Amino acid sequence: MRPVYLIALISLFIGFIPIVLFLIRKQKKRLSIQTLYLEPYVWLILISSVYELICTLIFKLNSDVWFRTYLLLEFMALFYFFFNVFKNRYRFLFYFFGAVFLLTFIGLLYVWNDWNNLKTDSYLSLIEAIFVYTFVILWFKDVFLNLTEQYLWNFPLFYFISGFIFYFSGTLFLFLMGDLIYESPEVIFEDFWVFNIILNIIKNIFLMIGIWKEQKK
């Protein structure tokens, strides 16, 4: 088995764990209200892992439509998470990013067959990354202004935020390297795919740590 597929299988296996931990903690009523806002996202991780395992790795189906759909679902899950974490604050920013993402998503549907899908999807990924980084910065600002814990690692949300930062760093890399990947798809894309899978693994590990931390309260 090629190393890249082994890494992909590890990533898919890890993708099943966050929802299991989440449901166990939820059943025992060990989750804070802020962690409950993560539920749509951990379900999306599970759905993505199942799809990738069955449709991509086993049946090797074309995943272009799924990747575009996943970006929309991921943005919605992240929008739900941050919107509730901030308790309806920064409404203008939320609506602004929501409108920009949806308009871009709809607009790119009209050039689906004209551009390389990886290149067009990178624009959606860039908007999503800027959205995440904007609210991550705002979250850190609020934390340092209203710090109730001595150490950040006592906050489960800190692990969720850290996971998103690592993951969307790869998204920014994709956008910046988009032209190079487009021109050399056979060599560069596989390298990026491995890089993206590793970041996805790191993100899911951070999510698991954050969910697990809540049981100690």
C-alpha cells in the first residue's frame, strides 16, 4: 500500500472518533453549551469520512461534486458554531461573510465546466479561511479581555480553535499554490493532498482533545 493511501486511511479512521466521543460526553451530560455548538461539524466529519472511504477509496468515484458540496456544508457548520459562540455579536460580519460565500458559491456554478474545479473551489476555501481567522482573532481578543482561567489549555474551545487554525492554514496554502497545482496536477496535487490530510488529522485530534477535556470538569 502506498504511503499516501495509508495516511488517508488513518485520517478516515480518526474521522470516526470525534462523533463517538461527542455522543458519549453528550449522553453523560458532560458537555458545555459552547461545545454543543460543535455538533453539526463533528457530524459532518463523520459523513465526510464515510463518503471518502466508500466512494473515493473503494469505488474511486469522481468527487468534484462532493468536494463543492462539502465546502458549503462546512461553511454552514462553522457559521453555526461561531455565530452561537459569540451569542449574536458581530452580526454584520457574519452576514457579510455569509453573503460573500453564498454569492461566490452560486457564481462559480456558472463556470463549473470552464475552470479547473480545484482552482475554483480554492476561492470558496479562501473565503472560508478568512472567515475562520477573523472570528478566531475576535475570540482570542475576548478571551484575553475576560480571562477567567489562568491557562488557555483549560478552555475546551481553545482546542477547537487551534484545530481550525491548523486546518485552514492548508486552505490558504492551496489558494496561494493554486496555479502551480493546476499546471502540474500529477506531481504537486498528491503532495498537497498528503499535506492537507495531515492537517485534517491534526484538526480532528485537537477536536477530540477539546471534547475529552470536558469530562474532567
